[in-house]
Amino acid sequence: MIELIEAKRDGEEHSEEDVRHLISSYVSGEMPDYQMAAWLMAAYLRGLSSAETAWLTTAMAESGRMVDLSAVPGVILDKHSTGGVGDKTTLVLAPLVASCGVPVAKMSGRGLGHTGGTLDKLESIPGFSVTMEQDALVRQLQDIGMVVTAQSEDVDPADKKMYALRDVTGTVRSIPLIVASIISKKVAGCANAIVLDVKVGSGAFMKTEDEARALAHELQRVGELLGRKVVCVMTDMSQPLGRAVGNSVEVCEAIRTLKGQGPPDLTELCLALGAKMLVLGGVADDERIGRDLLLDSIAEGRALATFSAWVAAQGGDANVAENPALLPLAEYATVVTAPRGGYVTGFDAEGVGRAAMLLGAGRETKEADIDLGAGLVLEAKIGDAIAEGAPLATLYASDAGLFESAQERLLASIMIGDDEPEPPVLFHEV
């Protein structure tokens, strides 16, 4: 192992055999954490070529069980977001695309820090189970055309071990290592076409366009090297997506969006990504046709019906689709008002996510519990005129004592000025 560490330290390029040996040795326990930590830092500082990243991705994916979806006909799609605040896109997009005849299979994660997690949002639906055996997963995909589950322990174990180590060794912010982590899970999940939504802005992991663009390009390149159809988009996270930030409050907003009553930015993002997915899935010749198919599905109630079928299939109460009041909501609520009049000119979106955390909706560590009924709903977004004393947001918590710190953090995260700002651009050029 020391030779591989020294080679990368000195800027040399690994062979495919080197990379496979590295990963198999680490997963088997032959290579100790301290040696992998040294290699990760060398890779962080020296970088990896696209070929090395592709080999690393494959070795990680093949370090455990590969999900077998061969019994499901057609192109199977997956979608991944690099994370943000209020990003409930999967809850809308998966049933919307599946309702148009393209299978969607997705392994999702939990929230950490200011970013939310799809699994936490789904678990706010009474009875919903995010764990599933292989046979049940395939049956559900065949029956209703979609499934969203937690990653099982035996899928991509290399990524789990390596990410935990990266988290405590200062090697998280490495584009090759980020790409290998993201794409290895997609390869292990056996989706053959992937739409990747790279977020950019104050609420995103990548704060600048240059960082986000570099990540998007490498995700595309490595995905294609591994034989996957990949589409990358860069979308705005300078303010929360939609208005709800939390868990059950985001599910409620997703349901409204499936009914055609959602906030404009969330609706537009889901239509744009969904149109790309329908083209990849072969049911639409171009994105304009795909968009029309999606709008028809919403108008005819098929998207919402697929959502209900999905919830029921995974043990949840499907009645939430027609009666969102069945979702948990924290006992106490308070309204945050504008300290002055003017226009909302900007957000520190990460700060908004931190405010939701202070209410109990997020976790600082992976082991922490969260309050599925806590969160906040914004009453104003960038460009909205607001009067002094008018509502800015409604906060929900199970302990009224949490409101003071959350309100302080939220007010510090919303900018109000005299001049009407330009509306933020939802899609950035990749």
C-alpha cells in the first residue's frame, strides 16, 4: 500500500489494477484507515485523472452487491442532486416521470447540516418504510414504475467507509472523490441513465459557478466513460427551492406541486428535469414534447395517483395525497415579520437551512434525532415587495423555546433593500 500512497503523493497516475487493489484492500480490512487517509489526502492535493476517477468509481461500486434490475424492461433512470435547502425535487420528479412510463429507481440519503435528506422527508409520511429487499424493489419497479429507498449496507460499502474517513480528514471537497462517491452509487444501483442536478449558490455545497461547473463536467465525463447516459444541469441555490424547509412541510409542498399548485421555481425545475428524463427514457423525442407529457400527467391526476401508489407500496398512508393534514406538524408556530419595508433582495440560503435545524428539522451529526414536524415556510422570496411588519416566514417547532434562536438566524439570512432586484436565474450554463 505504501507504494500507492507514495506514487499519488508524487503526482503519478495509477493503473486500473492499482486502483482496484487499493479499494479491495481497504474494504477487506487489509489496508488500515491511517493508510487510506494518507492516500485520500494525496489524491485531494494531487488530483485524479478522469480515467483514474472512473476506475475508482467502478471499484467502489463493485465492492459490494450490485442491485440487479435486469428483470425491469426499458431504460431505468436515476436523478441526483448535490443538495441544498428546500430541495424536495425527488418527491415530485420521481412519480411525475414514472407516471409517463419511464421507470425511476433511486437510492437516497438523509439530511446532514443545513441540507435536507429525501429519506427524512419520506419518513415524515406515517408508516413509510425506506428499507426494501431486492425482490420487493424489483416488484415495485415493475408494478408502479418507481422506487426510492435507503442504500443497504451491502451496496457500495467502499463509499460508506471512505466518506466517513473523508469527513474527518479534510478531504471532502475534492471533485474526483465527490464524483466517485456519487457515480459509484448510481453504478451499484444499476440505473443506465442519470440526470445530475448540480446546485450552485449560498445554500449549495458548491458556492461558485466555477466550482459547480467543474463538478458538473467531471460527473458527465466519468458517467460517460462508464457507459451511462448522463445529463448534467446547474441550478440555482441562492435561495431555498420553493417555500417550505423541513420534512413534513416539504412533503406537503411536493403534494401541492403534483396537483399543479406548487411554487413556480419548484414546478419549473421538475418540468425541466423531467423533460430531460423522458427524452433519455425514450418516450419523448425532444424536451418540448416531454414537458407537454408531464403537464398532461399533472392535469389528469396521474402524477398524484403514482405518488399515492408509491406511498402505499412502501407502507405509508396514501391518504396524505388528498389530506396533507395527516402529516405531522410541530405543536407550536410563530410568524416572523419584516423589520423594515422594501424588497427581498437576497438570502443566505445556508442560514435559512440552519434556522430550520435550530427548530429541530435537521441534524448536526449523523446520529442525531430530528423532529419530522418541525420546519419553516417562507412567505416571501427574492423580488417580492414587503411592508414593515408583514410576514416573512412561519416557523414550526415542538418546543417554543427554540423560536428565539431560529428567528434570529432567519432574520440574519434574509436581505431587504429599497430597490427591486433582478429575479435569480434558475438554470446556469454548464
